[in-house]
Amino acid sequence: MNINPKFARWFKDRDQQVLTAHFNKNRAALIKTIRELEAERDRARDYQSRLETLLESMKELQEKLEAEGGA
């Protein structure tokens, strides 16, 4: 089958445009997901820091109560 070279070039260009658009759409979605995951990681780090601070405060309170009870 003989295809008109002009049509073949047009088809190749359109195919490339579709592939590029698809790649860019997936790229944008991936970038959005990465940003969301980074934000979630930052929130998790903040919660971890708060929990560590709370745990330290509870240990200090426990030591204080034990010292008062033992005196």
C-alpha cells in the first residue's frame, strides 16, 4: 500500500502531538501527587515532633510525681 507522503507526515505529526499531550497530562498529575505526598510527609513530621514533645512532658511529669510521692 502506497501512502501519500504528505498524509504520512501529517499523521506522524498528529501522533506525536497526542503522545506529547498525554505525557504532559501524566507529568502534571505526577507532579501534583508528589507535592501532595511532600505535604503529607511534612504534616507527619510535625505530628511526630508534637508527639515526642508530649511524651517528654509526660516523662517529666511522671518523674516529678514520683519524686513528690517518694519524699
